[in-house]
Amino acid sequence: MNRLAIAEEIARRVPMLAQRDQDEWKRAEQIRKDFVSDYPAKKIPGLGLDEYVIGKGADNRSFCYRLEREMDSLGKILGSNAIKFGVYFGKRGDDKDKKYRFASHWGSNCEEGFVAIKQAIVDLFQAADEGDSAAIAGNKLSPMLKGKILFLYHPDQFAPIYAWPHLEHFISELDLDGAFECEADMQRALMDYRATWPELKAQPPALYMRLLYDMFGPPAAPTTSGSAAPSIPMLKTAVDGAQFISQLPAMPPAAAPTGPVGHGKTNHETRQKNSKRTGDRGELIVLALEKQRLIQAGKLKLAENVDHVADRDDGLGYDILSFDDDGTERPIEVKATTASNLQNGFYISATELEKSAELLNYHLYLVFSALSKSPRVFTMKQPNLKGLGFDLEPLNYRVTVE
């Protein structure tokens, strides 16, 4: 999703969320501060077992009880088994006796495991303080527990979202680039993105979390077979799988047209939203591929200057300003489709059509299967869209009063 679209969403949604739920944000932030104050890093090694475990009821306001039950507004971890805490008090499977339970990978008995868990929490604090991503990724605490602790103690660095499917969903929807080895990497990437928006940085992180769910919803649920529901791959996955092709893909046998898809310039709201998503992803794939092309040619400075102009202004008639190897400017208009061919055509604005004929070295990049892990990109220099087998059909009219 490009910054123009995000800016509109922020301007529309953030003031409403800030006003409507301001008491909730204040209360949640106070609960977080109280928790961090009650459990500073130096206190963790001395915690007693009952001060830590969940399972002894609401009267035992333990570390794990408060973490899970009192701070739902700061990201839920309720729902996964209590074994995520490493040690707990309660039943397990067919064994209905309520007693202390522990995960065997922490030690040979409950006491030994508890000592190891406390040390892992202390180690996590230290890794976060030092910005040691490898140590965070290698920490043995369960991802949900680790993620919530990271947020509570470093709320400006780690997003209050903890499950991999949810983090991957938002990373993909925002088209954030990067290699993500663990949940904490994605938590940090989401907060780095938040920091680029003063309107979001001025609000509590929990509001940002609510904004993401309001804008994109949760990830799709697993299918009835239990397999993961299909989703848009992360941007890096798509870029790594993308390839330039030298010929337009073959057209299928003639069939009734279903209407163009592409950059989203259409009057139909649903189609516009879907096409805009496809177009945004197509632009970012081309942006990355252009930088890679110039880097591989040894033109590092040119690669640094490749500009995603449509991220700021969508009325220039092209989306990306790149360069030939000799430094000649290469204006690129990107048209993307989820299809594997041009059966459905694409939309082009009057400005884009004008610029395709007017600008020297104008290029049209067609991105096929844009929302897949293996996009294909066909390039055309100085495309003659009024010839070469293309047929332009006018779709929009301006209406004025006589």
C-alpha cells in the first residue's frame, strides 16, 4: 500500500480512534507502566514460582496472569496453551490433577526449568537493550511470550502484535521490505514504519495496532482442511521470485472478457480497491528490480537515486523514475495484473497515454501474477499504444453543464 493511500487512511481514521478510545489508551498505558515497574529486570531472578505461574486464579496476580489476562488491549496472547510460559499450575491433557507443569526443554524438573526461564527473560531484556537481533531470535522463550515482553518493556521498538500469521499479514499488506527471521523482526519493522508517520508516532502504539486491524482486518482463517489460507506473499518473497521476460505471455483461447485489471484507475469501487492493491505491489516489485539491475551493472549511485514518484504524486504520468546504465532518465509506468497474461487488458489514463508519446525513453512495465511468489515482468520502450496490436477503448467521460 503506497504512502498516498496510507496518508488518506491515517487522516480519516486516527483522529476518530484517538477521540473515541482515549480512555482505553490511557488505561492500557498505565497498566503497562505498572507492570514494568513491578517487574524490573533486576527483580526477575528472585521471583518465586507462585509469583510467576498462571493457573492459581485471579487472586494470584502473578507475572503470567497479569501478562495474559490484564493486558488484552495491548495485544492478546490468550488462546495458546499455558505451556507457552514454560511452567504453569494446572491440568494437562488427560491428566486432570492440578499441579505444577513444565516444558521438558527447559530442564529435567520444574525447579530447574523455572530457573532457566527466568534467566531467558533476563537475557531477553539484555538483548533488546543492546539491539541484538540474533540473541532475540535465538532466545528459547515462546514467540508469543517473547513478543509481549518485548513490547511491554520497549513499546516504541516492538509492535503489540505477537503471532507470526498476523505479523506477516500486516507486513505484506503494507508492502514492507526486508528479511524476517523471527516475529521480533516483524514487530520491529512495523514500529520502524510507524516512526515515519508523525501522526502515528504521537499516538500510543496500541492505537497503531487497532488501526492496522481496522484497515486490513485479521489474516484469513485456515481452510476447512486445516491448511493455511492463501495470502499475499511478503514483498521480499515476491521480488526474489520475480523475473524479466522477453516476450508477452501467450493469450488463452478466446473467451468472454471479464474486464481490465491493473493499476486501479476505474470507477467501480470494489474493483478499484483490488486493482489498486495489485498496482501498488507491482510498482514495488519494479522499484526493487530496477535497483537490482543498476547495482548488478555497477551503477550504485544511480540505484540509490531510483525514485518511486507515484508514492508522492500519482498524476505525473509515470510511477518510477529510473535510469539507463549511462545515466539517461528512464520514466516507467507500471501496469500490474494478478493474471498470467493480458487477456483482460489494462487501464491507462489520458496523462499516462500522453506521457508515453511525449517523454523520451518512456518505458511501460507489465507485471503479471503480481500478487504471487513468482511475478513476471515484460518491458516496452516508447510503447506505441495506438498501434502494434493494442486497441484503446475510452471508458471515462467528463460531464459539464451546458
